[in-house]
Amino acid sequence: MFVRPADPADEKLLWAMLYEASYAHENGMDSPDQLRDVPTLAHYVEGWGAAGDLGVVGGFDGVPLGAAWLRRFGPDDPAYGYVDADTPELAIGVAPECRGTGLGTALMSALLDTARERYDAVSLSVRLENPARRLYQRLGFVDVEGSDKVNLAGTTSVTMVLRFH
């Protein structure tokens, strides 16, 4: 297993991982390219590598199969797990064949170690029934009270936050 910093050349992988993370296939999308037409999802990746973007890529045998990344959003263009303009939102995706291998945990740990040096907190949005929710709780994320909302798929998501300080 490897984990390395993400760079602008990883944008295509981030689109693919956003496709996995957003359950786009369940919403009738056949390709990560279709996410570009969904502004509430596209802003997680569009123009990756801008000032303040932070991410990691990981996989096995030199093949990138997952990514975790942070972006800050403003009140005029909030993301699903928006808390405030100073708190970046985390997105993570792992290829289906790598789920349960520890790759997601390795990606999260590496990203959070770096984020801890830059930010006071990190947020994310997760479906209530997503098994990854348990990982987030183990890492110290807690639900933001009153943040439950219906997502694009018609299920319920909640915003979670990890405070470093």
C-alpha cells in the first residue's frame, strides 16, 4: 500500500473517486465526467490544485485506487458538509475493490495529520447508512446537531466535524 500527496495531475482520479463517494451510479450516472454538470458536486474537484487544496492519493502496487482531499467553501457556494468558511470539507473515495483493505483509513490518517497543522477543524458529509461513518467516528468526527438533510439520492446525510484544537 502507498499513500502520497495529491497534485494537480491527480484531478482525473479525484473525479473518479468523487463518482464513488457520491454514489453517482445509483443516481443514473454512467461516468465521472457527468459530475461536471452537477455544480453541487463539481465544486469538490473542478480546478483541483488551487491555493488551499490539500489531498492524498493511495493504492496498491503503484496503482492509485483512492483519494482523500480537502477544500474550503464559502457561504455563497457551500458544500454538503459546510460548517463555515474557515473549515475545509473532506471528501474521500476508494475504488469498490479496495473497500475493507485499510486504504480508506490510511488515506484519512495521512490527510488529517497534515490538516491538523493548518486548520482548527475539518468537516464532511456522510449518508447515515454509509459504513464509513464508523471510521469517521473512530477518528473523532462528531455529528453537527441539526445537520441532517436529504441528499441527491433521497437518503439522509449528516454533517460531521473533527475539531483539532
